[in-house]
Amino acid sequence: MASAAIYSLFIINKSGGLIYYKDYGSAGRTDTNDSLRLASLWHSMHAISQQLSPTPGCEGIDLLQAHNFDLHCFQSLTGTKFFAVCETGAQNIETLLKVIYELYTDFVLKNPFYEMEMPIRCELFDLNLAQVIQKDRVTLLGR
């Protein structure tokens, strides 16, 4: 098992398209087609859960707990979804996803060469994301 809480990170645009995927050493690596299918599936499940909820104002699934992993989701006000596949019981993932969202706004959305809703290809975002994930791994080693 990896020392990091996060196995993989997905960023999905408001229409359900995968715009960013990063694998952080999960046991079952996914290829490009599988990551696209997973992103589409999660987008659909999130949308369906909003409609099926008996409670008005439901914002969708925030956490999906499975036997071997947890899936955490943060949805921005614009509809962009950030979700992370993590080890079971990982703490503070919601906070980490909000930090990743801040990196997205600072290094992707403010990039004059980035086109909205398109795949993210921004070196500064990648570098800063790697630093945040590495900091998270170091924090986890102390637990």
C-alpha cells in the first residue's frame, strides 16, 4: 500500500468530461480509457444522487466508502468536480481537495493560454500539486 492517502485524483468539467487525471501509485493502474469511463460514471452518479435525494438542496455524493478505498468529492460553484480515490479512513481529504481547487484557480484559470473545459496542461499547476501531495504524504508518515 502506498504511503500517501490519495491513490488518484480526477478533475471533471461541468459537462462530465475528464480534464485532469493523476495516479499516485494505486495498486490497479488505470489506462486512459478506464479513467475517462470512471470520470463519466462518477459525474453521472453525482447528478443522479442530486435528483434522487429525498432532501431538497442535496448537492450530490460527497463521500463514497468502499471496503478498500474511499472516494471523496468536492464540487466548485461552477460545477467542476474534484474527486480523489483515497485509502480507507483518510483524514482531512475535503480540506486537501479545497487546496487543490485553490491551485486550480490560481494556476489553471488564471493562465491566459488555458481554454475553459479543456484538458489541463499547465506545468505550474502540476508542480504545485505535486508539492501539496508530497506535503500530505509527509504529514501522513507522522500519524
